[in-house]
Amino acid sequence: MKSVPLISGGLSFLLSACSGGGGSFDVDDVSNPSSSKPRYQDDTSSSRTKSKLENLSIPSLGGGMKLVAQNLRDRTKPSLLNEDDYMIFSSLSTIKADVEKENKHYTSPVGSIDEPSTTNPKENDHGQRYVYSGLYYIPSWNLNDLKNNKYYYSGYYGYAYYFGKQTATTLPVNGKVTYKGTWSFITAAENGKRYPLLSNGSQAYFRRSAIPEDIDLEVKNDENREKGLVSEFSADFGTKKLTGGLFYTKRQTHIQNHEKKKLYDIDAHIYSNRFRGKVNPTQKDSKEHPFTSEGTLEGGFYGPEGQELGGKFLAGDKKVFGVFSAKGTEENKKLPKETLIDGKLTTFSTKTTDAKTNATANATTSTAANTTTDTTANTITDAENFKTKDISSFGEADYLLIDNYPVPLLPESGDFISSKHHTVGKKTYQVKACCSNLSYVKFGMYYEVPPKEEEKDKEKKEKEKEKQATNLSNTYYQFLLGLRTPSSEIPKGGSAKYLGSWFGYLSDGSTSYSPSGDKKRENNALAEFNVNFVDKTLKGQLIRHDNQNTVFTIDATFKGGKNNFTGTATANNVAIDPQSTQGTSNVNFTATVNGAFYGPNATELGGYFTYNGNPTDKSSSTVPSSSNSKNARAAVVFGARQQVETTK
């Protein structure tokens, strides 16, 4: 296949530089810079400050912390719970494997490690289906430094964790939602320190982490008595506040009555489908227990409609780490909801099969600009190729989940496009995201590359990454993440201009084109849209980076009371390589485009479309031939920001 992008290894050809970010768009004709056509710049009135989060507050599907034990060979130092010890989990198998490795006495682990299933979810003991929390540990463990005699630990080995499999996409815009569930905790270990509330365990806190079983909790639900540890929450989606409490229950016996007592108040702010805030102790001066310090809390809503929530907290004195999960009440189902969070992923491969020999060949790309490589195109449509699916995302679009692990899309200082290597598990990915001027929608791509050794010179390192980032599988992933505009905030009248950029892949089976860009905003592939909020129409163009010719025209509509649009993306007689002297074929096709408005008052928009060959599978004199090019393939993502005219 012949390839004619600006390419720098792998598939950096997919990314075009986004314009904006305080700069302006000049729409004067290139040959007539002194004309009086208007100039535009980003409307920054609704920009938000990007989240700069500490480790504990980074959004994820779940995470946890290890139980600790007192070093019996140095009893002067307590074993505290540190934020650096918090681990983000992409799968609960991480916990299971680690506990099994330490289970030298083959003790049966305590707790459940089942993962929530989004395809066939089953309720756990507390009735949750989308997010679980709890402890998983072995109750007999020790670690002894026989060689140097510097440490000896004895206690429990395992984790306190929470984990969910499907983040919420559809949530109430207003109204209150109540949740009720459970929570668990682990504590620090401190020699000689005992608490009366934790007296159910012989070594709780002074030898090893105390756990819920060390409290004499109610174990029966008889006579409507609540049991165990109880969590309660109220989410106000109008004010974006989450409040609640964490409780324990005293077991009813012949000498004491059942009692439900609050240990923490919860005060947090809702950010799309996540929340961040504080846990505040109700008894700061208590000597009965260690739950006396304010702590940092983070979590999120799970289930397609936010049916459940889960999260964690760490006390400021590092003596308590807690996890929680809860299920919404039946009354919550009556609240009107709408789709507010987008996570879209398009997967496609440039690996092709020779139709004559049925041998596999790679559609390779060059490390130099505007060079070409030939290969034979696959004329057989792969039904699974160029498909877009929904993925879990966190709304704020600052983090992308790759293999269930959150990867930051935040640019470094001065960067307009984020382009970095990230290690996820045992794989290394090249991840590119656009753009720093987009606050509520992010789009980009990633692909697997070989891991490389660290280089001292950062500038050299970045150049080498671009040059040597060869895709291992010729499989690429385009993504779009965003926090949609509530439908009530979509303007009812007037019109607006949006400018931004696009990137993607376009092929006719023998030649391909992809826009490219860099952090300096050079080689721009412009995306330009005009939206009429009265007629509810959106018209746009996706333009080449080199000759400013239109590659795709966008024609879409949206409905009142909705925050998304749908329509067509058309390639009309597009010459993929207009400078070719070999007369390459032109591409014609029409595909369905989907997109939405993002941010307050529709300040941004974004969308995507794919095309995977001629859909007509019949061939006869009675079936008219399609105008769509049979061998055409395309995968495109775009984003843009609302503009204001400027005289500068």
C-alpha cells in the first residue's frame, strides 16, 4: 500500500495538531492575507482547570492497599498506611495472584475476590452488581529476616479493595439519589497500642492491621436490625454534592442493645461520574478507636445509569484506609436521566492480506515525510475491523483507560499535543491526545510499541520515541472521551462557529492518507463547523493539512432536548495522493457520523465515523451499483471549540 502522510514511525501519522489554546484561526485566503475576512479565537469563558491529582485521587476502576504489621524487631516505629502504598488495579487477579504467592501454609483466604461482570452481573452479598468492596487476605502470615535480623512481621497478608467494571454514562442532571451499602477498613499497626472498640481480635492494631472482624459487630438482620458496617450516601446532581456517613453496628446481646453509630461524615464534590472530597470523623478526640482523623476520599458511580457507587479514603494521620460500595434505592429509578459521559474506541488494523496468494503483509509506514511503501490491499471486508464501541471513561477526559488502567492525557507545560510512552502491565503504548485547549472533550490514538531503555537527554529521548515507535501489531486504537452538555444548556437560538482539528486514516486499498501534526501546531489538519441552533443543523469540513482541500464534508442534525448529533460524512471524489503521476483512484463514500456537544453551553463538540468498504453485498443487473468505493477504508475522530471573532 502506498502511504502519503507526514509520518514519523508507527502511526504518528494519525495525529493532527489542534489549533487554538489562546491562539487564533485566520480564515483569510492563503494567497490574500490582507483581505478583510474575520479572524477567530477560542471562546475561553467556559474553560476549566485541568485536574492535577495526587495518586489517591486519580480516577480508576478500582484500587486498594495492603494490610500492615508491626516490625517486632524494631517496635519504636509504627507501620503506617501511606498514599504511596495505594495501588490502582486493572483487575482483581492482581490481588489474587499476590496473596497466593505469599500463602506458604496454604491457608484458605478470607473474603471474596470475584470481579463484577458487565455481561452477566450477579449481586454480591450486599446486593451490588457493578462495584464491589471488601477485604481479601490470609489470616496466617509472617516475614522473617533470618540473615540480618532486621525485621520480623506476623499477622495477616492481603488487601482492602474496591473494584468496578462499568463506569456510569447516563446520570440525572438534577435531583437527589440515595445509596446504601457497606464499607471496610484496615488500620496501621503500632506496638503497645490498643483500642477498646477493636477488642474482638487478640492482636488488632498493636501487632497487625485491625479489620472489621475486630469490632463486635451485629451479625443478624433480625427485627430489622442493620448488621456489620453500613455506608449511606446522598448524591445531589443539581448542586454536584455528595454527602453521607460511615457507620458500625453494635451486636445485640443480653447485656447490650443493638446500636448503629456513625464514625465518619462524608463531604465530596461530584465531577461528572466521579467524586472527590473528605471524610470527617464524628469523634475527633475519642480514645476508643483510631477513626479520629480527617481523610481524603475519591470514588465514582458505576453501572450504565449510575446505579451504584464505590470508592476509598485514607485518613490524614495514616492510621485508617477504607473502601466502600453502595447501591441506589428503588426511588432513584424515577429520576429522569440523560447521557452525559462519552467513551468511544475505534479499533482498526492496517495489516492486509494478499488476495492472490492469501499471504499476510503489513501496510508499513515510513519514518520520513511523504515517502511511500507498497503492499497489496485486502479486498475482503473484515466485519470486526473499523468498529467503534463504548468504553468506560471518567467524563473529565483527563485520563484514558488502556487495558483497564488510567493513563493521563494531560499535556506537559507548553505542550499542545500530549505524545508519550506509557507502560501498562507488560506492554508499552505510544499515546497521543489532542488538544490542550479542549477542556471537555479529548480525542487521540494509541498503539503498542517495543519497550525502550531510558535516555538521559529528554529532547533526544522524545525524538527517538517518534522515530522508533514501530507498531508491534499494526493495530491502532482511536478514542474520544468527553463530558456532554446537559440538553437544557444547549442554546435555543443563534448560531456558532467551531474550529479545531481532526485525525484519522483514509485508504482506497492501494494508497492511504493521514494528517499529521506536532506539539508546535504545525502541519495542521483543520476541522471547521457551523452550527445553527435554530434549525438544529451542523455543517462542517475536515481539511487536508498540506493543500487545504476538503477531505470530508459533515452534514448533521440534532433534536431539541438532546445533546448529540448524527448525520453523514462524505468523501466526494477525494484524491488521496493528488501529486501522484501514476493516476491513483479517487475515493467516494458516505458514512454515518455521530457526535455530541461538550462542556457548559455547548462550548465544544466532537465526533467520529468509520467506513469499512462497500456495504452492497449483492451483484446483479437488478441491483444498482453503489457510488461508494469498494476498497475504501476510513477511521476519523474530530474535536473543536466554539469561537469568538477578534479584530487582532
